[in-house]
Amino acid sequence: MQGQQLPPVIEVKNLSIAFSNEGTTHCAVDNLSFALQQGDIMGIVGESGSGKSVTALSLMKLLPCPPAHITGGEILFHDPAGHCTDIIKTSEKEMRRYRGRYISMIFQEPMTSLNPVYRCGTQVQEAITIHNSIKAGEARKKVLALFEEVLLPDPERIYKAYPHQLSGGQKQRVMIAMALANNPSVIIADEPTTALDVTVQKTIIELLKNIRSKYGLSIIFITHDLGVVAEIADTALVMYKGRCVETGDVGTLFKNPAHPYTKGLLACKPNMAYRLQTLPTVSDFLRNDGQALNTSPISPIVISNETRSAAHKALYSREPLISVKNLNVHFEAENTLIVGKKRKVHVLKNITFDVYKGETLGLVGESGCGKTTLGRSLLRLIEPSSGEVFFKNNDILKLKESAFRKLRKQLQI
């Protein structure tokens, strides 16, 4: 009937999940209820241990049993044909028809989700052939088309590549392609951007939004990052100790949070406009039993520019603790043009900086820019090609291993 509201694609009613260990039982999800509307993106937010991922795994019936077991509730899935199924009551054999075909999942860490001994294209192709009567050649063409759709460079190369040969962002795109392989009704994205740098994170978010618009599918986006939820989600569900404490439209919930836990989460996000002496925590807004504090939270103390300038003046009046001068690191790689010939790949070029006692220096950049290599080079876990690294006025790059070993307890990673 025209104008009739479609049923939610997923309805969770009074879901409770417990974990048992050595005679003790811990409630991970407590009487949780929510509905995912067709075509919506729902963000599930909360701290680590709040029950977000456990809830997501239960929707796919992937909870480790034992020790986990569902103690009550319903998970109702409405498929495109209009049939309603309680996922909790389905057998494992029946559930295999739903996983990947109707409900797909993008896991938090793609390196552990992809099989390291199979090529990426083979893994996505398997997801297609399991649910469809399709020839291998046709399935391969579909995989390459999916790789193009998720904006992977050189799909032919990615198809033949093993997971370790791809960057974090590329591996996550392969996982998104696999999730899309059978045109599912729902995609569950369990913190898919946590391990990615901000630029790659933004492209993944835009990709998911475009996929939602193109296919009209529904997405459950699980994260602890409120900024990501504000950018991608239509509605948000806030979880605390396994319970839903607040839910609603993202704009309304973020502008006028009702629950003290939501207020605490929003307040804990550092403000780029000023620096606080002490960062607020959720406990400033909430008691251990989940109830609001009787008193208003103490207003945080903002560090003035004058105070910071005075601290910097005192900090930089001393000799540097570490002084790095013209540090270079290069690796040798196979030359694709001349067989047997090596080529130099420069990772760090003439890096120079000082670190003072009591200072915190931030190294910022995209994946692959050399941050980790620089950290390892300072400890000689990677030997620099040239340059100087002075620690307490000793050039540690010139020290013999036996002498440098005595310094290692003072230089940790």
C-alpha cells in the first residue's frame, strides 16, 4: 500500500547476553532493544567493554559459545521477500544462508579477518560462489568490478595480492568489497576505521555513505569515536555497561544529550581551540552505578597562552635530551625494470629535530610517511643509512652493540 511504512530490517527486542567463566556469570548485554530502519545508518557508541561488538556478533550469530550465551530476547530479521526470522532460533546450517547474503560484516581489524595464505581476490570470489550458481570467470569479473567500486587502485594487482602486500586502507576496502559481494540488506561495520589514519578514515566513511545511497542498504556502524558517528550516522544508540542509555536522531542527541553518560562522552572529546590542565572523564558526570552525580561537574581549568609560553621558555632553555641530525633511512627493493637489480626506496630524508627533557613531541602523518620507521631508527631496531642521533651528547649510531645495550633500558618503545 502506498505510503505504508516499511518494517525495520532488524528488530532487537530485550536482548540479554552473558559470559560464563569458572562458575561466575557476567552480563555483557542487558535487556537491549532497538530497530534498524531500512536505508538508515545507525551508530552504536560507547566505551570499550560497553557491549557494542558483542551485540554486533549476536546479529550474525557469531558469538563464541561457550563462554557466551544469549539468555533472553529476540533478533528479528525482515528479508527482502517479507519473511521474518528470529536469528536466535535459527540453526547453524540455516544461518549460513543469511551470513554474507543478507547480513554482512566488516570487522574491526582487516589483517586478522582476511586469510593470510589466500589471495585477496580468491577470498572475495569465494563469498560470491558460496551463495550463487555462477561460473568462476563471471565471479572473477564481479570481484574486479567490486574492487573498482570501492576505489581500489589497480584491481588486477589487488586481486592477485596477499593481505600483507596491501596497506591498511586497501585491506579495509577489500573487506568492504566482500561485504558488498551479494548485495546484502544490512552491513555491520565494527569499528572499521579505528586502525586507519584520518585521511583514509574519511575516504572509508564517504565510501560507506555512497554505498548506502546507491544500494539503499542499512548500516550499523559501531565506534567509540563520536566525531565519526556525527559524520556518518542518521541515528545513534549510546551503550553503557551493556545497556542502551540513550537513542535518537544524531543531530538532536549531540546538541541536547539527556543522559549524563552521553554528556560525559561528548565532554571527554578534547577541544582543539584550547588546552585543559586536566582532561575530563566520564566519572566526572556519572557515578559507578550509572546514575548522575548529585553535583554539577567541576569546570575544567583552561591553560592560558601565557602559562604555556612560560613553561616552554623554561623547557627549551636546557640542552636537548635527544638531538637528531640529517637522519636518512632507505630500503632496497626489487627493480621491476631490470631483473636482479635492486633499487633504493628512501623512507626518511634528512630528518632533523630535538627533544627536550619533559617534552612530548607528536609525530603526525599519513600511513607510510615514515613515522614508525623513525621511531625504530632512533632505537636502532632499523639501522639508519646516515645521519646522527645524540642521546645525552652521545652519538648512539656510532656505539658498538655491547655499549648501546646498556642504554636500551633508557630508550623504550
